[in-house]
Amino acid sequence: MPGPQPLLPNTTGGGTDSPAGVCTARRWRWPAALFIVAYLAATLFVLGLNILGDMGRHPLTYFFTWDMFPGHYTESTHRVALGRTASGRYVQLIPGPWQQFHEGVHGDLTRADMDRSGIFFEAIARQVLRLTAEEFAADPIVHVDLLEQYWAMKHNLPVDPEAEPEFPPTSHRYWRRLKEFDLPEEAKSKAAAQTKAGAVSEAGAPSKTEAEKAVPQPEKTTAPSAFTGKERP
Amino acid sequence: MTGFFFGLESPRRLALVRIGICALLLYDAIRCWRYAIEFYSTAGPPVIVFVESDWHAPIPGPAVAVLLQSALVFFLGTACLGWWTRTSLWISAAILMWLTPLDLTTSFAKNTVIGLHALIVMGLSGAGRCWSLDRCLSAAAKDPPPLISAWPRRLLQLLVCSVYLGAAITKIKNPAFASGSLLEFSLLDDQWGSGPFGLWLSTLPHVPMLLSLATILYELLFPFLIWIDRWRWPMLLCGMIVHTLMGVCLRLGIFSPLMMVVLLVFLRDSDLDWCRDRWAKLFTRCRIEGSRFGGVCRIPPVAAGWSLLLYGVLAAASIGAGFGLQWWQDYYGVFGRRTMPGLVVVPPNEAGRMLTFQLPAYVDYVHRVQFGSRTNGYQVFGRGPFQVGQTLYVLVQLLPSHPELKLEGILIAPDGREAARYTHALGAGVEFARDGFALTDILPEGEYRVILQLDGHEVDRLKFVLER
């Protein structure tokens, strides 16, 4: 008895319509049909959501959403997390030795930079704090500023050699604070004790350090991306 | 419809897609292997994709993350070679599903999702029945490959169409894309841009807008015209050009080559035959023997049991070697073989500079100024010389981060006196301001200047010649 015939004629692909292979294909036809229906239904459903502008709430919808180029940025940014120790030293948490992956045109963007929304900036900084807790056991970090250097993207263009040079020259790069946070009370109390001891033993001077004197202390803010500056160059 | 999905066909096209996609994902996996601890482990900072819904797989420890990434490299390699193809495809898909959503910044992107779709669909198909080690090692290696059901390839075809439709809908709904702003800023971006070529492209007037509109047109037409015989090749060629341009102009990782590979599902067997014939002719002319496209493999057949044993041993050895190498190098100091360098101490004056917050200078709110005698939407045309009776249009493109501003344009006559002035109150976030001057016959001919001011601060200066 001849085996079932292929639904499409055998083309010049050099294939063979062996009865065993065709039977296998037939056996799996119903499960395959169910898979096809489910797959196409999910695709059409999410495409419909996309048309309406509702991206859906379940993560699974992301696997069927094709929203390439949903938005853009008009500023370039580089992020720095700056920690202040109890003695008033400043240490750079990000970028640091834990951010080994770099991307971007100049290969200088860390993952903190690449997360443009900035949602994970604090989490990344806190991770560095955890990893370096021992290093700063004697002089713990008591305060962290999450900073961002930003500039208009037009300044990424190479400088026009025919353009008049600026006088005085301006960098066009500015700093803003995205967020700041203090470390837990136990670290602070430890730090306070450390500072007091250090101040007495070294010079008997007030605990305000050279760095703190140099740094204008801006007002606190917790709103991400909020400008905290008051002046303009 | 039954014939469309369940017709039998040669597995060559799916095999081609399998080899291409697995090779690209393998490249990506090798690139990420060095950073597996930073990307996917508890020792690296969590940058999870679905953070709002808190839906993510368990975050592995450093050792497990390295083992998994090493396993991913091995299984993508074997899937590419077609050795225990289905097993390799399924394990690769499972590891990708686990690890990549743990790293939003680098690993998880739309190309990862498209790759996952392809791996899963190919895992259900006979993609390993042709051009694979499985085929070479089987006793039937000398026979033509068996036919397979068409539905996996059809699903990949429909996937491509839905990708283009979804992308087109998103772009149509975004006015910044149609105006070219989105592409222009992406080209300028030091994360998404490609460097000098992209920067140069962004400076060409109207080009970003034309490229954006061409992309939308292509994405809208492809899902419909690709099914028509006469349009199949033109659309495939357009696809190759679009994705090549995207790949050259923007940093999109493996997205562009991945899409080009997936587009191969629209080839026909006759296209592959044509390629085979050309290939054969080329090599016959060069007198190189034994290079037939799709020629019969000469590896002696191996029993499935031995093949599986070898597969398992090599998998264990490769994963072990991957882990051993990371342990030896200990890039992140998590295995106790290396002490990480200390954090950089910032000098007080440097910290003071960082903590001095400033708003941008007014000139930095202005992205571009264009002028011309004709206008349409957010474009101006005709850069002079200008004639009396025309209108001088001045289009100022601003960054949306600006606050409420007062824009003033001052027309300075050749003799240095102020000839005219306009004032435009800009609400916060307004991106375009189009104003201008009517060049009436009371204006003498000569070289004029236009000074643009924001809140009284000069931000740009233009020159033009008025003729009669």
C-alpha cells in the first residue's frame, strides 16, 4: 500500500518523501496545529494591543511586542556614584573595578550609563557598597550621591575647524544629582565615632574636612532626573 | 491553509536559518561569557528586565552563572553544527530564557527575543535534518534529506511580518520618528550611534527624515508584498539594504545580521538550487574538486549511543573548561584568587566640581537652527539668495528638556540697525519653533544678520543676502 502523499509536490530540493517521515509528520499534525493556533493568537493579540497603545501588563506580552525605536534621548550622559566616608574622603563607587563591561562609541559606558532610565543606578551603587564593605570598615561610607554628567548631543559632533573658537572656552558638560542617600544608622554611628576619634587624635580640629569645605553642599532631593542647579554658566 | 502549514518541503532553508541564527547568538554568548558574573549573578548588580512585575528567574551565584554561560556557548555551538540539534536548541533556549532577562542593559533586547522565537520554533522542527553533523553521522547520510513539514518555516515567516508591522505601528504613532528627530538623535548618541559615519549622516539636512519615512514604508509594505511572486526578490533586497544601513549607522548588536538571516525563510528551494549551480560552476572553473554545495558528507556513520556519549563528554569538558578559565582568571575576585583593586579616591576639588550643579547654558537648549524661503512641517528649504517679496523662515529645534523660554529673532540690516524683531513664548518642552520675517521692498539689498536670543541671551547668529 503506498504511503500518504505530500501535500506539496517535492520540489528540486533533493528531499525524499519517505513514508516513515511523512507518517511522523502526520502523527504530530494536531499538536502542531494547536501550537500554531496558540502562537498566532498570541501574536495577533499583542499586535492588537500595540495598535491600541496598551503594552499589556504581563511580562509575556513583551515577548510578542515589536516596539523598536519607541523613544530617544537628546542628551548624552555619564553617571558617577560618589561616596563620602566618615572622615570626609570622597570615593568613586561607579565607575569602578566592578564595572568591567564597557560599551558605546568610545567604549566608556558602564551598565549604569546604559540603563538610561536610571532605575537601577541606586541598586548598582548599593551592590558596590556591599562588595566593598570590608575595604571601608575603618572609615565607612556614610553618604552616596548619584550624579550624572550631561551635555547636549550636538556636542558629540566633531568641532568645526572653521567655526569661531569660544572665548572663554566652555566645556558644555554639566553635573546634576539624580539622587542621594545616607547609609543605615549603624554605619553612621560607627562613622561618627570614627570621625570623633580621628578629629581628636589628629589635630583636635572640628570634624569638617577639607573636602567638605571645598564642596558646596546642595539641597537634598530624591526626585530622579531633577535639576538641582541654580546657576547657569 | 492546510497546504500552507503542513505541506512537505526540503529542510535546507530552515537549516540555513539554524546555522545563521545559532552562529550569531553564539557570537553574542561568547562576548558576554567574560562578563557573566557581572551580568547574571548575585555578585553583579541586578538589572532585571521585568522589575515592575518582579517576574524573573532566580538569580544564580557566580559559579552557576559562569557554568550556565559556558553551557550556552557549548550548546549554541552544537546547535549551529547540528549535533543533537533539537537537544542543543532546547537547552540553548532554556538558558537564554533564564539568563538574559537578568540583564536589561546588554543581554536582553529585541534581537534576543527574536532569537528565542527562532530557537523554540526550530527546536520543534527538523532543522537538523540537513547540513548538520546529525545528518553526517547517520547511516542515511548519502541519501537526500527527508522532507519536513512547512509550518516551522511558515511561523518564522509570520514572525518576520509581525515584527515589521509592530515596528511600523510604533513608529507611526511616534511623531519624533516621522520628523527624523528620533533617528537624528540616535545617530548622535554615544550609546546607539555608530561613530563618525552616523554623526556625518545626522548633519545632512532632511536625510534623517527621509530615511525614517523609507523605513516606515518598507516595514508597512513588506508583510504584504513579500507573498507576491513579483515582489518577493525586491522586498528581500530592500530588507537586506535596510538592515545593512541600520547595522552600519547604529549600534544595535546582532539585530541587523539576525534579521537578515531570518529573512532567508522567504527563499525558495529553487533559489538555493540556483545558488548551488552557480557555486558548482564557479568551482568547476577554478578546478577545485569536491566542493559541491550540499555535497555528501564523508564522515563514517556513528551509532547514536556513541554520539550521545561523546556529546555528553564534550559538553561536560567544555563547560568545565569554561568554568575553570573563569576561576583561574577570577575577573571579579569572587573565587578568592584575586583581590579587586580599591575604589578611586576623588580629590576634594574634583568632588567639589562634580557636586556643583548647573543648568545648561541657553545655547545648549538649541539643537539646530535652519533658515530658508520655503517651509513644510518641521523642514525648511531654499537657503538663498533671498529676493524681496519672499519670507525668511527660521526654524529652531530645541531640546525637550528646556523650561519656559522667550525666543527672540532680531533682523539686523546691512547698515547695522535693527530692521525687525519677532518674539515667541515657548512652553516647556516645545521642540520646534518656526518663525520668520517678511522680506518687503522697504528693506535695502545687502548682507543681513539674524540674531537669535533665548531669554535675552544670544544663542545663534545667521547671515543671508537679500537681492532685488
